[in-house]
Amino acid sequence: NHKESPIILSEMERAMNFATKELATLQPGLDMAREKLYLASMRQTTREEDIAYCLFGIFNIAIPVIYGEGNQAVGRLLEYILTRSDNVTLLAW
């Protein structure tokens, strides 16, 4: 399990500039939304909208995938999260 391997966690912490303890406790859902968005912001994808789509499972949400929508996918994802969490600090990622 990668969440139990000190070597893997150390390497992830170094590469992502994110505390090992926090990486080990990430769970699907809206908790720690800001941190999850920060981690995803470093991701490189082929299609612009895939940055949002890769987060659906992380946030445990199901919204329609509309290929070709570009960065509007991120807007739809943020709108979904904001309407369910009322946590506007997540926009500061």
C-alpha cells in the first residue's frame, strides 16, 4: 500500500511539496477540497477539460463529461463543489 511506504511517501512529498501526513489521509469526497485542487493544479493533461474530469473520483461526484468544453469543465467542477460545501476558501489554490 503506497500510503504505508515511507519511501514512496517521502518521494511524493518531495515531488509535490505536500506533507506526507496529508497525502496519507486524503479520501474521496469534498473534505480537503482546497488541498486536492492544489495537487491537481500541477497535473498535465492532453485535453484541457481532463484536469477537471480526473477529479471526479477524488471528489466522489458524478457530473456529465462534455468533451470539447475546455476550461469550462473546471468552472463546472468548482461550481458543483462550492454549492455543496459552502467553502469559498477552496478558490485560493
